[in-house]
Amino acid sequence: MLSLDVPQSSSKPEFVNTSRILVVEDEDVIRDMIVLALEEEGYEVITASDGRTALNLLQNPASGDSEESFDLVILDLMLPQVHGLDICRLLRYQGNIVPILMLSAKASETDRVLGLEVGADDYLTKPFSMRELVARCRALLRRQSFGNLSQTSIIRKFRDISLYTQECRVIVRGEEINLSPKEFRLLELFMSYPRRVWSREQLIEQVWGPDFLGDTKTVDVHIRWLREKLELDPSQPEYLITVRGFGYRFG
């Protein structure tokens, strides 16, 4: 069962959030409760009940209620027609960096890690509290907004890697690579302080923020994913180096 603690409010908030959220959930009751909780917070919410419809909305925003793209996707894992993992994997392969909060009844560490590995930014297991879901949505949107606003026109270079902060682009050995928002921020942090050793806790605070509700294994997942995109041989990294007992350093 889902926790029915939808934030209590007698009316819509006085402010209006500009964020547009896609909720992909095939269970009507859960989907309706999520929509209610998010709309009470002032978000614009679009829904899909199957994977194919969700992909159509994400790849062709004009097919929805407006021509705007989405600022956040709440994505159930077990969906009819197209599996949630496949949607997430395809979006990241296509370079779509929209933040994704994955929902699943599967609570094992393996399932959480798999969800993060294919590109989800956060993972919430069922049953969950609506207050927690709203808090996680706020955190993801806040970090996304902060990342966009704090970009400055700086080019960071290290050996054969060039990072363009304002354009959110990374060039490795002359070819552009696609990074998720978290991967990009991790790399930008590492390249800003080459050879500095960062603990997992420090990386969580700097990239995910102090309100992050997950665990430090998230860092290891994203480091492994970054290595696959940056290193010639991820098993013998030249850039992202593990410092045993301490954390990671760049270069």
C-alpha cells in the first residue's frame, strides 16, 4: 500500500511552479495520487500509463498538452509495452538529460544500482510516502535549476578532455560524448580541482546536495559510468583514479 500522506492544503499555493513533470505509472490509483500531490505544489503534470505513450511524449513534446519539454520524469519500472529501464536507457543514449526519478517495487540493492546505471538520477521504492516523493522531486528540480544558473562561459581542459560549462558539452579525444547531469557535474568538479582527493561523502554534498536521501553507492555507480565514457580502458583508468581508503581523484 502507498502512504496516503498527501501534503494537506486547502487551495493551490500562491506561487506557480514553472516546472513541467511527466508521470509515467500504469497503476491508476498511484498515478492519480502522485498527480494530486504534485499539482498541490503548483507543478504542471502530464501523465502516461504505458511505456510507448511515455516515449512518444518525451521524444515528441508537441504531441502532449504543449510544445514544451519536461523538467522531470517520474518513471515506473514495470510498465506495459516498453519497460521503464529501456525508456531510461534509450533517453540517455539519445542524449536526453532530463532528470529521472525511478519508481519500483523492487527494493534490492542490485535493482537500485541497475536503475542508476542505466541513467536514473534517483530511485524510490514502493510503498513510498508522498511527502518523500515530493521532497525528492524538489531536490532534483532544485539541483537542475542551480546547475543551469551557475553555468559560466568557461572551458576546462585536461589532457585530451575539454569541458564547456555553458554549453554542457564534453569533448574526449576529438569526439563529443553524452553525459547525464550528474556525470557532467562530477566531471566538472573533478576538472576544477585536478589531483584533489574527494571522499564519497564530499562528492555527494557537492553534486547531489545535502538533502540527498540515497547512499554513497550512487557515487561508485556514476564513477564507473564516467570511466566507461572517458577512459580508453576503464579497468585501468588514467583519469578517474581510486584512492583506496579515501575516495577518488582526477588525474
